[in-house]
Amino acid sequence: MSSLVGKISMINGPVILGENMTGFKMREMVLVGEKKLIGEIISIDKDSGIIQVYEETEGLKRDEKIVSTGKPLSLKLGPGMLGNMFDGIQRPLKSIKDNFGDFIPEGIGLISIDEEKEWDVEIDVKVGDTVKEGEIFAKVQETELIKHKLLVNIGVNGKVTKVIEDGKYNIETDLVEVEDEKGKKHNLKMYQEWPVRIPRPIKERLPIDKLLVTGQRVLDIFFPIAKGGTAALPGGFGTGKTMTQHQLAKWSDADIIVYVGCGERGNEMTEVLEDFPKLIDPKTDKPIMQRTILIANTSNMPVAAREASIYTGITMAEYFRDMGYHVAVMADSTSRWAEALREISGRLEEMPAEEGYPAYLPSRLAQFYERAGYVESLSDNDGSVTIIGAVSPAGGDFSEPVTENTKRFVNVFLGLDRELAYSRHYPAINWLNSYSGYMNMLKNYYEMNLDEDIEDLRAKMLKVLYEESRLLEIVLLVGEDVLPDEQRHILEIAKVIKIGFLQQNAFHREDTYVPLQKQLEMLKTIDLLYERGLEAIKMGIPISKVRNGELYDEVIKMKYTIPNNDIEKIDRIKNLINNFYDKLELDYSR
């Protein structure tokens, strides 16, 4: 602990003005007042400084002490994070409830992962070995699903001089001693501390060319998210942002999920905290919490902590990425985080930009999203951090500053539509204003895993949907009967695409998760229906004969009727289509 001490000169909500602060540093963590509230210095000018406090400041008085800790806001990264629920600055909520009751008391300090729990440690190095920063030196089976790989602290390189025996130890135990070139000795524990605002170092960034498989058809085929990529999920109230993120957390092939509830309403976050511990990981039949970290910072918690929670989540994700894991970060929602920036900016009397948000909103969003990536870590393992950020524009207005600026920094934009949600079409992703910038990058992935390029098929189906939206405007004016048969056929096939492919039932055993191969076969079946119908129309067969309600129903219902483990049965539906149109064309030619 540093010996520097300043004092409070003014209090403005979560923002404190301090004086006598010569020697304090920017972004340093401080303890404010007699209650020792945790704060962070966000501005220094000569001997005065501005501090944002991560706890409720009511009761603070002028001239109370501001004590330096000598380090920036940092996290303890080690065993005990998985399966845990933290607040925005990594304080464990379950432990706080057990020890202090239903409310987080003021001034409890930066308690984080359990310091007393003992873990089974397997040491991978021996005396005389040379180790470098970021290298794996030991392992701990943190949960049944995840092996926690202990990393040499950043900045530590040298020769191993002492090693403890394998056994049960708590996180404060010195496991390995390393002597660097200068003769200085470093003790490696089970954890390391890392400042939340500084990205963890890597060896190099790798190409983003692997699909984050989600089992959700509208994503995997139409608007794919890549491992190490960035995605925005904007939508108004009730459009299914949280539900979509639940599906991604449960079904995506990420090894670890970090779910950051950033400023959402208390009841929504409560639902997440109650639901996630009950979810079962479908791939292992173990609780999904064994590979999940929850960070809860609701709208009634101190606003400054909301701003920190995003960085807390991404720092934890980078730590597991450095072990060689693929991590998906769900941020729900970055709009509330931006509102925290706006409130603190207002307290600081900064010049506001559009809609009152600070002028530095775009750069802060960029700093957050650029921490995603597919990398080779210092441990020589490939790992990734994928960021999926929900955005909550007021009234569902996508032209507001947070949505518009988020669009600049993400490669996948999944616009949620209120009308689709209210008509029970989930996921309510609007195919007309959504896009993915990863299609070209994933071309080789699709060819390797599906034995063909799906880009042309996807483009063809999207063209049908775009054409349908244009035709519906005409139908509203003059009715469907005036359209030529080819265009009426497009309207029919668009319905099949929307209901039979894009709409997905999260509560149906076969439909909640769909393997990539089945997704492709379903789309090829719809394409066959489209092409055979078009051929018949071009032969002069009227749409009333081409449109077969029973056949269309078979195609729509194949998502339920064809088992995921027996997709060859889709051939039966393709045969039905071919047989029907062969007979139709034969009858007409007579």
C-alpha cells in the first residue's frame, strides 16, 4: 500500500474531487473516506484529481482521506472464477450474501476469488527448467469441464530454482520460484493480478477463419459469427436480446462463456442468475455454470461500477484465451454502459456530443471491441475471444449514437425486429437490415466442413427474401392477384424460408440446436422446391396447381420431423418434391 494521502474537497454523486494529490497517478485505484470506498482516478491536474467511486458515496464528507493503493484497478485471475457470480469489480456475490446478507455493504474492499479453498495442483516444470512469461507451469482441474492452466506472470523470465510437490494448496501458496537474469527471484502463485484496462499481451494475431458454431440457422448460414470476431445484437425492449444470448451461451462451441450483465434491470439480471445455474451443457450433460462466469451489475448499482464491468469481463476472457481456450463474451447491454459514461461525463461537466453522450464514446467502444481476436498466445496455444454485445436503443431506434457507433466497430450486425418478436418469430433477427462481414473469411471453413461453398445458395435465398419485401409493398396497394405467377411463387417460397428455416423453436428438442449439415440440407430442400416450382410456372402451369399446401407443410415441418442424427431422411422430402412436380409436368404436357 502506498503512503500517499489526499483529501476530499467536493462530492458530486459517484464523482469525487480530491486535493493534496501530488504523486497520485492516472487510473490508480484509491480508497476514499473513512469507509474506504473503492475508487479510480480518472483525471489529474497538478495537486487536484477527479475520482470515480465504484460504491455508493452517500455519507462521505469533505476533508476525509483519499489513500493511494499504488496500483491500477486490477483483477485476481486464478482458479475459482468459473461457476462464480461477481459484481462489476470482481467481488463474489454468493460469498458476500453468505457473509453480509442480501445487500453489498460499503467498504468491504476488493475481495475476489476464494483465498482459503484448496485446489489439486499438478506442477509441469522442474528445477533447472527455463520458463518464459505466459508459459504454462502447472494445471488445476477447476471444474469437471475446464482444466485451469496456470501461467507464468507477464514480465517473469528465467530459471526455475524451487518447485513445490503436487498436492492440495490455496491460491496464496508459492508454487514455483523463478530467478531472472539479474538474480531477482519471483514466486509464482496460483493467481496473477492484471489491470482491467490494459489488453493482455499475445504472440501474434491469427486470421479469423473459423465459424463460431451456434446451431442457430439464421446465424450459422445467413449471418455467421467467426471465432475471435465481434457481433452486435441491437433491439428494443422485448425483442429477445437476452433470450438470443442465452441460446448462444448454451449452444455455441466456445469453451468458456463470460456473461456480463451491464446495467440491465434487476429483474432481468435476476432471471439470468436463476436460469444459468439450472442450464445443462448439452455436449457434456454437466451444469453449464462449470464453464461460465457471470458478472452482474444491475441498473440500481453504482453507475461507475457499470462502466468497469465491461473491462472486468473482457480481462477474464483474455486470461482464459491465453490458456488456449475459445471464449465468448456476452455483454448485455453496451447501451447501459454507454449511459454510465454519459452520466459520469455530465458530472464532470464535459462538453456533450450527440444526445448527451461524451465525444469519446466511439473510441471507448472501439477499445472494447478491438480486444476480441483469434490469437497465438504467449503459451504457444491458439485461443480466441469473441464479443457479442447487445445494444438497447431507446424505442428500438437504430439511428441513435450507441447503435450507430457500434456498427462501425463490429463485423456482424444482428438487428432484432419488434414485429417479428411480437409475432413469435424467434430469433427475431431481421434479415433485411442484418449483415455479416465474415462470409468471405469463412469460405474455406464451409468448403472443408460441408464439402461445398454455400455462398451462392445463401445469396439466392436472401435475394428471394429481399424480393418478397419489395413485392409486399405492391400487394398492400393493389392485392396479390395482379402479380404474375413467378412473383406469387416468390411470396410462397419466402414464407417457407421464414417459417421453415429462419424461425427456430428454442424449446423443441430437435430444433433448439441444428447441426451445420442439417442446416445445409434443409436450405437445399427449400431451393429444390423453389426451382421445381419455377420450372413448372415457366412451362405455363398456373400457380394454383404449383402451390401444393401439403408439400409446403412437409418442407416447413422437416425441422421437427427429421432427427438431427438422421438427416438422410431429408431425401424422402426431396423425393416427394421431385415426384409431385414430375407428375404435374407430365400431366400438363399431355
